[in-house]
Amino acid sequence: MNSELLEAQRKLVPEMMDLLQQRFKVLKFIEMSGPIGRRPLSIMADMSERECRNVMESLRSLNLIRIAKEGTTITGDGADVLASLQPSIDEWTGHNRMESKLRTLLGIREVKIVTGNSDTNDSVKELLANEAAKQFTASIGDGKLVAVTGGTSVASIPNYIQPFTNGEELHFIAARGGIGNDIGLQANSIAATFAKACGGTYSTFYYPESLSEEAHEVFKREPAAIEMIKQYEETDCVIHGIGDALRMADMRGTPEDVKRLLQESDAKGEAFGFYFNEVGDIVHRITTVGIQTSQLEKVPLILAVAGGKAKAKAILSYMASAPGQTILVTDEGAALAMLEKLERS
């Protein structure tokens, strides 16, 4: 459906667009989370239970969903309708234009935008995870070795991975080592979750935190560290989040002198234990064994997942030096803020 026809329909029957997008949104959440009850569905879709019930009844009468005691699920017809309508929805919402602009301005392989702002609606985080799962399974191809980072954005992705060809051949590793209740340990756990979702395998790597540079150099010569470094050289895909620099520093219990350094260096974003300023320069790094920014250039597929208007500057700081083979999955909140800043520059 071309943009001229869409605009004509919008002018002639403007209420049709609102109704269509509302039903599409509810159907999308049912596909993602079914079987699901009406109350949690209304929360996800950000509407009253009464509104949600009316939409569900309409979808049920069209045989697009199935309502049962255990919850509501999507039908085969419903899944077909979602797939057919997605391009039109992207056109109506302006996502296609925003994705194209951002892709060009950032100089990366692809940008995918989901509806909403994850700063104000937690359900948008699930949309991010769902889209990231789709991009991963569609793009991994013949890849075998996948490195994942920690963080809530990446942790949610396995929940939405559907069975796909060669999933059982994938091996997952943490993108950086760690031990204790830190981001690194989460990466080890997330690697295991990805492996379970795909039917593949995983290996863990534990790295003692707070080592001196001297101790770090010694640890790098341990067999486990040597093997991990070798695997980073052979990695086919990296899946990572992007954090706000100062918030990540607080989460890690970073010493005050280092936090001052980050503030003085105007650090904006963090990924892989590296902190980036506005123009993409690395201003600080965590002492650990992990994938290096130089190694990323050789990785065929990089999937970055981050959203929320408040994180726009953090995303841009990393994207300023991101490899060209990166696919960014983000939301409207972050996308609009990034475009505004980029187009002012």
C-alpha cells in the first residue's frame, strides 16, 4: 500500500486508523505473551479493562484470537493478519522513514523501531525484546558462536525466540567475564537462557572483579581466559545492550574517583564494559577479559538493543563508533530524540 493511498484513507476515515492501530497493538501483545488474561493484557496495551474486553471481542468474532479459561491466544489467521499489516503500520506510524533516516545518519546496517517509549511504559521493553528476537533469528544465518552481554534488554530476548533452523548448532558465551552479583554474571546466566531457547549449548566464564592491572595480566594467561579470548576472535554474532554511563557506574559500585573521571570526560554511554563520550571515544574501560572493540569490527552480525528517550544520548555515544554491520533495535522515544539531536548537528 503506497503512502499516497494511506494518506488519502487517513483524511477520509481518520477514526479507522486509530481503531486499526488499537486492534493491531492488542493482537501483537497476544501473539507475544499468549496465553494471557484480560487484565495483564490491558496493562500491556495501556488501556482500560473495558476497552480491552471490547477489542478482544471484536478480534474473537473475526477468528483472530481464541479466548479460553487458561488465557487468550492468537489464531493462525491472526498471525497472518499481523504479518500482512506490519508494513502498513510501519508506514502509518512513520517508522519506515525514521528507520531509514537513522540508518543513514548512524552509518549502520539496519534500524528497527517499535512503538512507544520504554521510559514510560514497561510493555515497550517487551516489544523491544520481541523485535530483537526476530532480527536475531532472521539474521544469524550460518553463524555458530554468539556472545551476549548482561542487562535487562538482552535478558528478555530469549523469551521471544521461536524455533528456527540450525538453532541447536549455536553456542553462546558471555561477552565479558565476571563473578558475583554484577553485570558479568548476568551475561553468563543470559548465555544459558539463550542456549535453552534455541536448543543450543553454552559455556560460562567467571572473572574475579577488582583485580589490579598486574593481576589482570596474570589471569589472562590462565587456560580458561586464553580459551575465552580465542572464542572472541571467532565470534559470529554479538548481542548487547547500551547503558547510560553514570547509571552503569553506580550499578557497578564504581569508586568515586573513577566516577569523577567519567563526569569530567563527559561519558554518555556504556557497552561491553567500555565507556564512551559524545563523539564515540573510549574514556574508560572495566578491567576484565571480554570482547574488545577492535574485535567487533570482524564480527559479521552485531545486534544492539536499547530504548527510552532518556537513553538517546547514551545510544548515540556508542553508535558514533559502532561497526557498520550493526542492527539497532530501539523504540520511538529514543528514535525521535536521536533524530532531533542528529538533525540539529
